[in-house]
Amino acid sequence: MKTRATASTFAAFAIALLFLAGCASAPTMPRITPTGDPIVDGRAYIDAAPKKDKVLYQYRLAATTLRRGEPGETKSLLDDALMTAAANYGNISADAAKSRRMFRNESDKPFIGEPYERVMANYYRAILYWRDGEPDNARALFRTAELLDSDAEEKTYAGDYVLCDYLDGYVTAKLGGNGSDALARAVASARAQSRPEPLPYDPSANVLFFVEFGRGPRKVAAGQYGEMLRFQAGPVTASAARLEIAGRTVMLPAYDDLFFQAITRGGRVMDHILGNKAVFKTGANTVGDVALMGAVIAANSRGEDSGTAALALAAVGLISKLTSAATTPDADTRQWDNLPRYLSFHALKLAPGDYPATLTFLDASGRAIDSLTQQFTVTVAATTTLGEAPRDTVVYRSELTK
């Protein structure tokens, strides 16, 4: 009778263990019916996504619409995403607080992205402000982007985007101010990263080329329980670009590397929380193993109270195993997965008119990648309104198509 009772108790606890262990699951993508059109599908993902993931899908679709030549929709998506991210940045909301609990996932918090992702949202929106004749607003976002990168544990690499400082100073120079301090910071960051130094400012340049290539970093979970957020370099085809326009040939090197930015910030506050969760999970699991082994030994002994001891140890063991199984130290690997790896820029002075242009992407050895070559026309408009300041022509080109 004692053996049957002990076995029944073991079975009941085991069933509960399996049930509760299955309650924790990784976040999944919202279900939609794919059409094959990345913009239509992107909108469907935004509509179907839970509130905590909407910024992620807005980021992704914004990059796609920008590359497809739909700046109006890109601005709307980024404005909404940036407003939400700003409201959550540095603010531990109720959902964010829950993600720190022992039995909740980090991915339960609202997604605002890692710093390099938030930098890129500001960078893209700044490009569109400049395109719309609002360079002062563009400068504000370049400065915001640099500020976002300044909040780093590893201070050696804080605020070290070459182009964010460079373009901050360039706008200042074009507006009649002194951008030398920002240029100096950009040059210092380039030297520290062994990257090409940006050129001195030419305030009279009126055609601005923002070019990107390569695929951005990938987030992966490492550690015994996936509690450590790590980054992998995305596949890179192009490492530089060459622009031919108006009889000129311009080289476009990689001034900024998003993979470098991702891996040089140091730890996050959440890393310590997840590390503590992992330690707790291991400890609870070990206690469970020891208690269950003791229960087996007690159940097979002939002592008068062996049955009671076996049940007590079994209860402790199975509860500890349940607690360990329910503890979720998994790092949040939701990611803006259609970012580039490298950023480049060049400014030219061109008279009003239409200019056929060829953009050739180059591999690491400097050879042209013919399959990626882009041909397009740059139209430099004449100023038609008396007294209106000439508006810069802003050209954005990406190796990526989505």
C-alpha cells in the first residue's frame, strides 16, 4: 500500500512538472497569409502583432518602404515607432517590470531595440528630414542617435558613430555655423576604429548620397540556458561602393559598422538579471535532483518512516524541478533583421539638371559585384521661389532590397 501511494504521488508530481514546464514558450511571429509583397506583408504583420512587438515590425517595414521609394509611409512608420520607443526608453513600464520576474521572458517587455537599432531609426528619419528641406531637424536626430550610443557600459566605445557626429557638424556648417568640433569627433572615432576618415566639409555641396551595404548583425542566445545575448556578423557581400556621376568617380567606404557597434557596448542591466535567473534555475534544478535521489533511496529503505520521508523528499524535489523548469532566463533575440552592416556618405556640388549615375558595390578585395550594380538618375532641381534657400538633393541607396 505504501509503495502504491508513493508511486501515485510521484506520478502526480511528474504530470504537473511536464504541464508547467510546457507553459513557458518562445515568442512566435504573428500569423498572416503571406502575399509575397514585402510591403503588404509588413503591414499585415504590424496589424497582427501584439502591442509589445509593434515597434519591431514598424522598424522592419520602414526600412523596406525606404528602399522601395515610399518616403511618406517610411516617415509615418518611423515617427510612430520613435515616439513609442522614446516613451519606453529608460522607463520601466509594468510590462518591462514583468519581464524581470523569475518566471517571465525578457521578450515580454515592449520592443524598442538595442542601441544600434534605435540609432538606425533616428538615422533613417534624419535622412528624410534632410530630404524634405529640414536639415535642422535632421541634425537633432543625428545628435539623438549619438546620445543613444553614449549610454554604454564600455565607455571606450561610447558615442563613436563616425557619421552621426560628421553629419551633425555638416548640417551646422551648411547653416552657417562652425561644425569643426563635430568633425573632429568624427575623425577621432574613425581613427580609433581604423576606418577611413571622412572628408572636410564643403558647405556648397548640394547633392548628398547616403549609401549602405552588407547585412546587419544577428542576435543569438548563448549560455547554458540562452541567458546571454550575443551578436553574429551578418553575411557580407559588399564592403564598399563606387559612384560614377557627372564624369566623376567617387569612392564610398564603410565609415560605420553596425556589427562593431553592437559588440562594443559592454553589458546590459538585463544581462545581470538574466544571469541571476540562470543561477537560480541551476540551483533549483540541483536541489530537485538531490531531493529526488533521496526520495528514491528512502522509498527503498525498510525504516518505519521511510514512506513519509520519501514523500517529503519527492515533494521537495519535484517542486524544485518545477521551479527550475518555469524559470525563464532566455535573452530577448527579437531583432530588426533587415538592417545593413555598413554606412557611407558623400556630398557633391552639381548644377541643376538630370544626371545618370552608376553605383557599383565592391567586395572585400575591391572587385566589382556586377549583380549588385545600380543605375539611376539624380535630378537636381532649380530654386524656383524667390528668396528661398536652395534645398539639398538627398539620394539614399541600399544594397539591400527589403
